[in-house]
Amino acid sequence: MRKTLLAGFAMVVLGAVIVAGARWTSVGQQSQFVVGGALIDAGYGLQDGLESYDFEHHHEITPEQVWAELQKQNGRAAGMRHTFPRTPRHALVALVVCMDARIDTNELVGDTRHYYYVIRTAGSVMSEREEEMLELAVENGVKLVVLTTHSDCAAERVAKTEALRARYPSLASAVDERESRIAEFLARPAIKAAVDTGALAVKRVAIDTLHDELAARVP
Ligand SMILES: [Zn+2]
């Protein structure tokens, strides 16, 4: 019943968008953006409760069956892109986010258009490689770099637990040097110059994993 209601809600909202139509007015565009987000939320709401599609709860499923299902789902999703092509513009924001599957970068920013550069590593760790990726993004027009951590992070748990450090020594070291890598990134000449001239801002935030909420983080 809940699913039916949500589907009905989504259809009503979609109809309202089509009727409103006013793509060429700023109010119409704002409505379109907000309603688009609401439709995505409705989509998440419809899918979240479907345990029969939740791989995590199907321990008997084989890797090949998971791959087949993923391909099938991609086929459906990619088909929609032919109808609603993605924006060709370049991003103004680059995010560094943990690979934790519970964090959805679209939900973090309330924007479904993938209009962001996103680097995802366990524990949001960076090496010189990721620093170069961010600098390349800045060279391509990024004006805001957001460096994140999050609650209940498995990579941080590795760094804090002796037994886990022994199993994952490289990851533990990367978490240990996270702050020094950030300092290293900020000291890169191109990044320092961009920040000094006001062309670039770098923000540090902590993510509440359960709610995808951002909070200012003091290093
Ligand atoms: Zn994490």
C-alpha cells in the first residue's frame, strides 16, 4: 500500500511538472529542480523497502547472479538517459568521499545530475594521485573542493584497531596520514594560488552517515 501511494504521489508530481512546464522561467526552472529531487526521493523510497532486490540479504546468491542482475538494472536505468540526457556542463564542485555505500553523493547535495567531480576512497584517504586528480578538477573550473569524513567509518576503525591494522597496514597508514595529505594538497602551488586569490574554496565537513547530513568539521 505504501509503495502504491508513493507511486501515485510521484505520478501526480510528474503531472504537475508537465503542466507547469515553464522551463523558460526562473520560477519554473526552480520548481523543476525541486520537483526532480522529490521524484528521486520518491524513487529511493519505493526501492529502499524492496528486500527481495537487496543483495546483502541474499547470502545464497552467486557472484554471477549478482553481475547479471546489475547488468539488467543498468539496462533499465541507462535506457532512461536516452530520454533525459545528462547536462554536458563541467562541474564547479569536487567532493572527496569515503567509499561507504551508505553515503549517496546525490543525496548529499540534493542534485541528481552528477554535476560534481567525486573521488571516493575508503576513509577519504588521499595519495599524491588523488591530489593530482583534485588539482586537475580545479584546472577544469572547480571553485569548491569539499573534503569529507563520516560517522561509523570502517577505514577509521581499521586505523584504530591493532588486529585490523595488521591485516590492512596500507589502508591504516593512509588513514594515519590523512591530515598531512590534506596539508600537502593545500600547499600545492596551483591550489595555494587559487585559494589565495579567492578563486577556490576548500571546506572540511563530517557526514552523518545515517542522514547524509553535512556538518562543519574542525580538522
Ligand atoms: Zn568510511
